[in-house]
Amino acid sequence: MSDQPTVTAYEIATVNFDRAADLLDLSPEWRTMIRTPFREMKVEVPLYRDDGSFTTFIGYRVQHNGARGPFKGGIRFSPHVGEQEVKALAETMTYKTALVDIPFGGGKGGVNVDPRDLTQRELEHVTRRYVSRIHLILGPNRDVPAPDMGTNAQTMAWIVDQYGRQHGYSPAVVTGKPLELGGSPGRAQATGRGVMLIALAAARDHLGKAPADLRVAVQGFGNVGMNAALLLAEAGATVVAVSDHTGGFHNPGGLDVAELAAYVTRDDGDGTLAGYPGAEPVGADDFMGVDCDVLIPAAIEGAIHKDNVASVQARLVVEGANLPVTPEADRQLDERGVLVVPDILANAGGVIVSYFEWSQNFQQYRWSEADVNERLERILLKAYHDVAAKMKALDASMREAAFALAIGRVVSAEELRGSL
């Protein structure tokens, strides 16, 4: 068995859309209108390596829909980045921003490079060259990127600087920046905090369990998974398993998440869980079958698929990653009564606080972290309750309800604009 996707990200996005569109009885014309990206850009990103060799990467920026506001979505650096994946993720962002009702559309970008293979100078050069190729379609009222897989606050700092060299000072052109360059307090933990808030709300309503009664497994121990695990442990939950691309660790009595986080982020480490001595290892093929109440896939697309879905013991799956459950696995989980909280709700904390950062940049005023977290919780839990109500009204799964609600809002915005 494999933990790799068995269907593509675009195929997953297509099924998610079609199921919701059927519930809304959307016409063929509206289906085409909503799914077709507004703009797609593909660019060359050349690099002279430190050893004198020359290579070229391919960069993408897809602007899916801007009916509700500027295009919004992350930039990822990964060797797996491709046109179809970026299109799927851009479309998903359109529905995510609509679901949580913030004034953005959806976009996504990426470069097919493994940042772990580059020196710091090479990484900066790739970032700046990529931005120099796409800067004409970016802007604080046009398209606002953010960090994603393989990128971070430093990457965003290079982006805001490169854009500023060509357009003048404009901190609102990108979010997820360092605090020193106009970033927002709470942004680094925002996606993980949102996953924690949604997991606790769904566990209360679906499982009837308080935080202290929850056993949680987190697949993916990057920014999202690590912060979700830390915050869930802080709330009283027991984190029984974590993993990253190097492997996983399991302790039925609970892991010391703070110790794990310190191990991964230590100065002399490689940023992974490899070699952690404090718990029993668990293989990638066995991880989804760990005995737990809540399973949080927070790594790659298609992580739960037809070959491993039968092993899932959790009664609640909270999608910390984008598109981590394939349609066939989603169907099987639903038939077994497992509640799957979809990505466009579960991991929307990051884009919500990106909206706050964007707003603060325009105001040239910084909110407190307590204020940011309170506003995040209010917006995200309202979206959760909106989806719960839609589930009941449509007699649908949470995924179908969330997408129907989001797509309906995008259609309404397009109708008001006179798009068809």
C-alpha cells in the first residue's frame, strides 16, 4: 500500500464540485462559468546554481475566480507542482474564501522545485525570478499570495521586496510576512489554530466528547500539523500519533507534543521527525489505522485513499491539508458514519488571518494577537454552524453542504455582476 494519492488533485476537485452542483441544480452554463479559471500563467524560472551549473524550473499562477474580491491563495515550492494541481488548489481557494465569507476570490501558485535541494541564495533567486515573471498580475487589489508547502515568512519577505522594487511600497501584496515587514500576530499558527477549533467543535457535536476525552492522530508535522497538535494538547486532548514524510511515531498513552516540536525545530536538525527517540515508530502504511477518535491529515493531497481507508479507526476526520481524502475514500467513510470535515472549512484559519493581515496593511495599524485569535474563532465557528445548518437543510454530507454553500455564494456574486 502507498500513502500517495491514487487520483489527482484536479479529479478530487471535480468530484467535490459536481456533487455540490447537483445539489444546487446548477445549469451547464453556470458549471462551466464557475469552474473555468479567469487566468492561468506559466513561466520559466532559470537558476545558476552555486556550483556553476544551470537549470530551469517552471512556475505557475492560476487566478480562478475574483467575483467576490482579489484572488487569494498560497505559493508552494515542491517538485510535484504541476498545472492541474495548481488549478485544483486555486479552485478550492475560491470556495474556501466564500465559505468563511471574506472578500477574496481564489488563486494558487507554485514552482516545481524542491526547496530542500537549494541553498538560501538559490532559494532567494528562484523566488525573486518567479515574482519578476508574474508581478504584472499581482497586486493588493488584484492577487494576494501567501505561504504554502515549501514556502514560509522569509519567502514572503522576498516577494514583498521584489514586488516593491517594481511597483513601490506595497505590504498588502502578500500575506504571511514577518512581523517586521507588516505581518500579523497569530498568522503563523492560524491554520493550525483553525484546525484545532473545528476539531473540538465537531468532536463535541458529533462524538459528544470533551477535549480531555479525545485521542488525536496528526498525519503531517509541518506548520499546520505541528500547531494543530500543540494547540489540541494545550486544550487537553491526547495526541497519540504524529508523522511526516520521514515516518511516524505512536504512543497510546500520549506523545509529548512540545518535545516533538522542539526536536523538529532544533538548530542542528533537518526539520523532520527522523531519529526521534521518544516513541515507537509507526510506518506510513499503518498510520491511518492508528486507534484514535480524531484523525487529522495535514500533509498531501489524496493521503486517505481506497487502499488505506478501510484501516481508518477514527470517527472524525478533520482535513488539515488541501484535498487529502479521495472521493472513493470519502464515500466509504460517509457510509461508515465517519464525519469528514472538509478542507475548505477545517483549514480556513490561515486565509482568515491573511485577510486580517491584508486589512491591517491597508490601515497601517497592527491588531493584538488576542484580538486576531478572537476574530478568527468568531468567523470560523460561524462558518462551521452555517455548514451544519446547510447539512440539515440538504440532508447532505458536511463536504457536500460546505461546497454547496460556498458555490452558491460565488454564483450569487457572479449574477450580481451580470456575468451570464
